[in-house]
Amino acid sequence: MYKKLNIILLWSIIGFSCSVDPEIKPQLPVENIRQVVPEGWPSPVYTYQNNPLTEDGFALGRSLFYEKMLSRDNTISCGSCHQNFVAFAHSEHKFSHGIDGLLGNRNAPGLFNLNWNTSFMWDGGINHIEVQPLGPISNPVEMDSDLNAVISKLSSSNKYKQLFLRAFGTDSINSQRILFALAQFQGMLYSYNSKYDYYKRVEVGGEMNAQELSGYNLFVQKCNSCHKEPLFTDYEFRNNGLSMNPILQDTGRAHITGSPSDRYKFKTPSLRNIALTAPYMHDGRFNTLDEALNHYTSGIVNYGTLDPILQNGITLSSQEKADIKAFLLTLTDYKLLSDERFRDPN
Ligand code: HEC
Ligand code: HEC
């Protein structure tokens, strides 16, 4: 739990004792840097087995996540497109603009509970949390750099020499260490403290009203087969009946497998923190949850790979839609948003 007093105390201790390097601002105290498996959740896929989790490893990963030197012209960090205050999605951006203002063609998902991901990206094109950052670092419309360039920039920084020394015992900076540290930071972005979670754990703050409960019931009947509790995704690739954008022609999973039966399938996204992560769907086509709900009742198209569960769409009255929406709003984790450990330390 969050102990305000301890933080204040630690702050003052760090404040007085930290005169090592003027470039390093005192790191915020890192409490609870440890693996979490909330009760009733499946075992995580990533368990830090070869990448022991430490406070210094996390602190380095945090600095790197917000480090613009990871991009070719030092203008873009991971945090530019994955913003803390919207559960690490990109606020109000259908597509993210990366380097030189160039636009990508997919919507930036929120980042949380990544240790459970069986794959990464909308099409599952990356299968390990430790290699995932190579995607954005080298993507020509995101950071347009490469690890060698990043390593040489970081190596000329005293601040990073010290951070690597603390995290790994020597100040040598290499790709594996960069990727390990980013995995430590990203993996700590746990989200399991929403009103819904408090309700499930019968804790203070978990009192759901009649509408939210009705929405929860409907959700379990109509949505849970894909957006499966408690992570609100089954991590499968499915076609939920979106019409194809004729300009982007994004075939999703088929990009990776080459199989026609995977056309237009995308990874089921988690609906945790969904109130914050608009716009919605892989291409950010819907601005509101109402539009997303209307899609399921009246927007489904079938190009042959439509998920069998959605063959007839989903029938919902407007009251039922309102109830489901009320339930979806209980999935916002304000603790994730206010957690100081995840802020830009620079
Ligand atoms: C220019 C914007 C941009 C930048 C910079 C960026 N990302 Fe992303 N990120 C995205 C988009 C867009 C996607 C979805 C891409 C796709 O599915 O093809 C994504 C996907 C991801 C995912 C997959 C999440 C999931 O659930 O599958 C992770 C993890 C991630 N980014 C981490 C990072 C890290 C770490 C960095 C920095 C090294 C970074 N991103 C930099 C826009 C960005
Ligand atoms: C057959 C599986 C399936 C069912 C049933 C289903 N969904 Fe989805 N949902 C998906 C997939 C797959 C996507 C991602 C589609 C894409 O972007 O191409 C998605 C996307 C979404 C999104 C956008 C999420 C984001 O981060 O952009 C919302 C919101 C959503 N679904 C809500 C619901 C609700 C509410 C229900 C029940 C009324 C429901 N879904 C039923 C598979 C399903």
C-alpha cells in the first residue's frame, strides 16, 4: 500500500544524502518493486527469471522509457506516445505522430499488465516483452533509430553510466541491459486496483450501484467470451466485424502468419482503463464508448473471418448499452494513474 509518510521521509533522506552527480536528480523512492500476481489471476507469462527485478533496474528502465535519446533526433521517447495519465495510451490520438511528425497507422494501446501478454502489438508481431522495444526504436515512423546509435549516445552520458552501474554492477551499456531494464519498468505497470477489483475483493471503494451491476451481468453474457476477466482479454486474435479501412488495408494477424484465415483478426484488447484510452480499435476509428457499443449492435460486417460469436451481432437495448458503459467505467485504475513511480523522472 502507498505510505505517504514514508515517502516524505525517504524524500528528505535522499535529498540530503544524494550529492553523487548533479545530473541525476534524486530518484523517487521505489517501493513495492516486486512481482505481483493478484488473487485469482492466472500465472504471468513473464516472470523475470533471467532478468532479476531490482529497484535500480526499474529506475533505469523508467529513465529509459522517458529518454528521448532513444530516437534518432532526440525528440521522441516511449512516453511521448504512451502517456501516464491515460494508462500509457496516447491521449486523443487516433494514430501517433512519431519522429518528424510522421504518422503511424495503428492506435497506441495502453500499457499495463504486460507480464501476462502472450504476444505484443495488435497483430501479435512481437512475442517477447524483452525484445518489444526494438520495434518502436527502429520503426521509421516512430523513433527511427537503432540500438547501436542508442548505446553510443547513452554511453556518453554520465548519468546513464551511473544508472547502468547501479542496475547491473558495471557501467557497460549494451542492448541486453537496455532491454532488460525496459522490461523491468514496463512489467511493473500493474493495473489491478479499479472499482471493479475492489468490488471483487470486497474492499472499500468497491460498492457498485444497480446500473453498474446490471452492466456487469450483461458484460459477462455478451462480452466476456473475448474480453475475459480478470485481464479483460483472452489474448486471442479475432475479427470483431470492423469494416476494412480502404486506405490502410490492414489485414492484422495475417500480416504475421500469411494465412488468409487470419485476415482482419486483431488481438483482443484489454478493456481495463478503457474510459481513458480513446480513441478505440486498432485504427482508433471510434472516439467514444457509445460508438464502440453501437458497432457491436449495428455495425458488424462479415468478410469471411468474422468471429462465430458475432455472426448475428450483439443485441442490446439502449438501456443495456448504458448499463454496460457504466460497468466499463468501473475498470479505471486511478492508482495506476497517480503512482509516482511511473512518472517521468527527468
Ligand atoms: C510514435 C509513437 C510510439 C512510440 C515512440 C512508442 N510506441 Fe509503443 N506503441 C505505439 C503503437 C502505435 C503501438 C501499436 C502498434 C501495433 O500494434 O502495430 C504500440 C505498441 C506498444 C506495445 C504493445 C502493447 C500490447 O499490448 O501489445 C508496447 C509494450 C509498447 N508499445 C512499448 C513501447 C516502448 C517500450 C517504447 C519505447 C522504446 C514505445 N512503445 C515507443 C506507439 C508508440
Ligand atoms: C468475438 C470476440 C469479441 C466480443 C464478443 C466482443 N469483443 Fe470487443 N473487441 C474484440 C476485438 C478482437 C477487438 C479489437 C478489434 C480491432 O481493433 O480490430 C475489440 C475491441 C473492443 C473495444 C476497443 C478497445 C480498444 O482498446 O480500442 C471495445 C471498447 C470493446 N471491444 C468492447 C466490447 C464490448 C463492450 C463487448 C460486449 C458488448 C465486446 N467488446 C464484445 C473482440 C470481441
